[in-house]
Amino acid sequence: MNGNLKNFCKNYNIIVNCEFLDDDLFSKKLVDFYKNAINKTSSTDENSLKKLAMYDKVMKKYIDDYAFSKKLRNSVDISSILRSKIDLTDAVLDYAVAFSNKYNDREIDEPIVTTRWI
């Protein structure tokens, strides 16, 4: 990977080396989309680099935040993404970024519920 791209993909190693369950095809596909986005990005196009940085941030969040990943999975038709013959890289990652933005807004507005185990 180009050195300039590394500056925008700070979580690359964590994302690419993350291990998922064998039957978690959607997560594996998301990582493939992430790698495709990196391969397609020109290291001189500022807008593409900013977009790549957002993809990197969302993919890290997908790995670290179980609630986020579960809600993202429930919001898409996973089977159609997995079966698609066309390149959905940008569409799926753009959707994940938009979903993340909405998710962040909702988390701030929702009250924090604490439970106590007796």
C-alpha cells in the first residue's frame, strides 16, 4: 500500500487481519469491499482519500462495536449483497458511512439505560 494511503487507513491492519466466524460472510465481504476501495483509490485525489478515511473509521467501528455491527447487518439485505454480480463496493461502504452517522446521532439522543444484576 502506498505511504499516502496508509495515512488515511490507520486501522488497515486491524481490519484486514480481523478474524470472523466461518459463516459470517457479510463481515468478510465488507472487508473485501474495504480492500477494493483502497485498491481503487488514487493517492492524489483528495476527495477519494477523505472518503477512504471515513470507510476506515466505519470498518473499525464495525469490528469494535457489536451493537453497531448488529444494527447495520439488520438494516441491509445481506443475501442480495452476497449474491450480487456487480461491484457494490462504493454503494455498500457509502451506506455504512451514512448509517454510522445516523447511528451516532441516535446514540446521543437516546438515554443511557443501566441495569443492575442482583
